Amino acid sequence: MRGPIVFTNADGSTSEGEGYAGAAQIEGADGFKAGTVVASKARDMTVLPDGLRFAPAAGHLCDWADVRYTVLAAKAVPEVGDVAFYRVTISR
């Protein structure tokens, strides 16, 4: 699913971009215990950096598809240089 995504940081500032989502995948190394990612209906997002005023980060609020989520994790790809996209995991 593709659509607009809005991140809100701790001071209430917002940053809007475009995101693509799918169900989060559980792997032994991702640190989620006993299937909590699935139970919480977490989503893995690919977020394009175009239009973002700030990078998404863990703890930010996120509005996507008319639902409010919390950012569990976010990582720029690549980590050094110009960002092509962000990998973001969100949960209700």
C-alpha cells in the first residue's frame, strides 16, 4: 500500500512524505519477543526522503492511512551520504 505519511516529533513539528507499507517480518535478530510485532499489527515502511523536514526516528508519532502509529525503529539507507529512503517500523 502506498500513500502520504506524516511524522510528528516531540516538539509537535510535522514532516510529511510518501511511504510504502507491508506487514512487519519477524527475524531472530530484530529483537522483538514472542511475536509482539505481529500482535501489535506493526508495519514495515519504506519512506522516501523527498519533502521530509526531518528524518523519522524511534518515538515519533506517525499518521498513515488514517491511523495513528508510533515509530519503533528507523534507519536511513544508505547510512552515509545521500539518503535514498528510510526503513521505518511502525506500530499502533
